[in-house]
Amino acid sequence: MARRRDLSIEFCGVKSENPFFLSSSPVGSNYEMCKKALESGWGGIVYKTVGYWIPDECSPRFDATRKEGAPFIGFKNMEMISDKPTEKNLEMMYQLKKDFPDKVLVASIMGENEEEWAKLSKAVTEIGADIIECNFSCPQMTTASMGSDVGTNMELVEKYSKAVSSATHLPVLAKMTPNITLMEIAARAAIKGGATGIAAINTIKSITEVDLDHFTALPIVNGKSSISGYSGKAVKPIALRFIAQMASDPVLKGVPISGIGGIETWQDALEFILLGSRNIQVTTSIMQYGYRIVEDMISGMSYWMEEKGINSLEEIVGKALPNIIPADKIDRDFKVYPEYDHDQCVGCGRCYISCYDGGHQAIKWDEEKRKPSLDEEKCVGCGLCWLICPIENCITPGERKFHSFGTPRDVNVIAKKAL
């Protein structure tokens, strides 16, 4: 049975039982799906984006990237906003809020002009939504007046945020596109226009792979494909970067952030919270494992909080931000030599090959004994060897040696194994 602890948290003035929400996507696109998700334990739903423009979708529309037989690490989709009539979506959202009054309903909307944004804002307010999310970021819309083309136009981000916030009393989220250099500039424009908070990130424009027989990208639709959004575990590092930059921006200080991008486990979710997110949105994990993945997220985070003596998520929002510093502030006074546990070594030679061909040729290899040894003169302490090693704790951070310009002192180095 899943371990449960009080994971409730306030987001944009709205209290939710936990921070785990479905993101605006195929996983929350009708009443039955959302009902099953909420019954499984999700704290809320960001219902799939609705608008007055109804798309004609292609088939197939998904692709995935894999590595060495693992479940997909990246996911490409060519799907646009909801293909259901606006009135039908409004009816389903109304019924969801009626049947689950204690769950949080976020209505994601997308218009083509100020009038449509305002009209949609009023409509979802009337059916009982708790929060409105403005989708300024879908990268595969077939019209330049919608999606990520809007999200990279600061004037439109501000204008449409104002149109939505002026037409409702509800909190308004601006969903940001990662297909931009500095997301905090777009986020500032949204807040200036009246948005309450930020949701980030949406998917990244991509080509996942090219078919070597048909000479086109995937998925193939009648011999052709297109550039479209990439999500899944592979985008998490990019999402975390954007979250940290916005949470650290002095203009955006205190602005609520909903974190999205590559969240599959409770550890992933926790990383977003530690970098400033107060809310978590999930899609690709559900596509792989189903709605019940939330039970693992709730249980895992509960056990971790109990182990750490943490009573509330409020205590840890942004806790890691002070340790994210500019590159010129990183301590460069020392290097860390690797330490080998020869009793655990299986003699695979991966550390030697990686160091010789991709590092600094600092590992000597005993062919007869099939054991590595370190050439300290050449070693720069990069850490590649302990990341490459397939055996846990066989190669670990060892002696710290200070450069001539450094001041000897206690230093902290933690290496997470990539198994």
C-alpha cells in the first residue's frame, strides 16, 4: 500500500491535496479519462487545451527515442489542441468539477485573437474552473496565430495575458515555450499582462529520428513528417534549467511556478520543487505506466519527507536554488582523483577506454590482470570514469588535491552513479 503523508500545498491561492496534476495533453482530454485519474489520486487536472479552432489531426502522430532497449527516454507528438467542440469540452469540465469539488480543475485555453482569449476565459470561469492556463507554447500548431509563435512574441504574450486576466477573477497561468533563449523575458511579459503564475516547459521543437529506408523523419504520415514537440525524460534537464532561471529572476521572485517536463518519478517531481516549482504536471509517465503512477509519487515523496523530518512541502520549495550559482563562482581550487575498489572491479575496461578515447588518457590498463590504475600526472579529476563504470561504488570520488593557487580546506564532492 502506498505511504501517504500530508502533501497538500497552495498554488496560485488554490489549495490542492498534493502537487501532482495531469498536464494539458492527450492524458486529460475527456471526462472518463480525467475521472479515472482523479480517482487514482491525482491532485488536479489541467484539461487538454480548448479553443474555437478545431484541428484536423494526422495519423500516426507519435514517435519515441530509446536507448539500449530501455523504455522511451524521449517522446515526440504532432498532436494539437482538443479536436472536440468547445461546448462539449465545457460540459465535461463542468461535470468534472461537479463530481470532484475538492480536486483542482485547471482549464487550458488557446485563442487566435484578444476577443477569443477573453471569451474562452469567461466561458471556463462560468463552468467552475479553479485556474486558467494560457497555452502560449504548443510547437505544432498549423497556424502562426497560435501556439509557440505567440509565446516567442513578447507583445502578444502580454496582450493575451491581459485579455484573459481582465475577463476573469481566477488565477491565470501562462504556459511558456522552451523554444526561446531566455524564458524569463516571456514570463515577465505574461506577469506584466496580469498573469498570476507560470507553467513551464511545453515541448521542444524536434526531429527525433530519420527513417533510413524512406528518407523522412518519424512518424511518417503518407511519406512525410514535420518538426514537432519533444517531451519525456530526455527534456528534464532543460526544464529544470528554465525553472531555476525563472525562480531566481528578481522580477519574478515569488511568482508561482508549475513545473513540467520529463517527470516520471517522485524524485523527478522533488527536483522541480527544490528548484522553485509549487506544482507538478505530468504526461509521458502516464502514457508509459498509467494513472496509477501517482501512487508511487505520493508514496515515494511521503517516505522521503518522513526520513528527512520534513513536515510540509512548503519547507522545501526552492531549497536548492542558493546552491545554483554562476559558472564564474564555482570553486576551481582543487581536483578530485577517482578511487578504485579492485575487489568489485569486473575488468570490463570501460573506464580505460572512455578515459583514453574521450578523456585525458589518465588511466593505465593492466592487460594481464584486467585492472585499471591511475596516472595522477594526467588526471584532471573530470569524473568521467565513475560515471561510465557499470558497477555501483566501484569507482568513487577519492583524494582531493588542491592546486597551487588554492587554499586547502574541507570540500564536499558527491557523485551520483549513472547505472
